[in-house]
Amino acid sequence: MSQPLTISQFQHTVHQWITTVGVRYFSPLTNMAILAEETGEVARIMARKHGDQSFKPGENPDLADELADILWVVAAIANQEGIDLETAIANNLSKKNIRDSQRHINNPKLFNHNQ
């Protein structure tokens, strides 16, 4: 079994793959469209798994693979934009911990179990 990848290692792996096997990065706008497409595929699976629709014959309900596709294209976009996702995630968590430290615990809607 291989060691888990750090986020930085994942970004590097995505970059290496794109610049060798994939030839080059797609344009940022194309990558944004691919992110929307992959998000739609996650939505389709969630709608069929947790919503009122059923899976079509032969439909592949591989949520893990679709989520990994989203992470891949997010890493590609971050690479193109010069964003270190490890730093961005750490900053985002810090922001949430400061901004939302009391927000959810004080939200009565979250304690309504009739939904």
C-alpha cells in the first residue's frame, strides 16, 4: 500500500501528469467548464442515491471517482493560478474558525430535527 499524498504532492503529481501525458494544461476557462461538468456528475450520483430518482441501467454510481475528478481539476486550476492549496486550505480553515466560531452553535435551525 502506498503512502498517502500530501496536498502539495498531489498538486505536483497533477502538474507532472498534465505536462507529460496530458501534453499541456487546458485553458483556464476550459478547466472551469470541466470543473462544472464534474460537479454535475457528483450531483447526478447524489440525486439518484439520496433523491427521488433511480440509477439508469448501466449508469456508474462511483461517487469516489467523481469526487477525485473534482480534486484533480481543482489542483490543475490552482497550479495554473500559482496557488499553493495547502496554504489556501490552512488559511480557509483559520478564517472559518474565527468567523464561524459561534455562528452554527447559535443557529436554532440546526437543532430542528423535523427536517
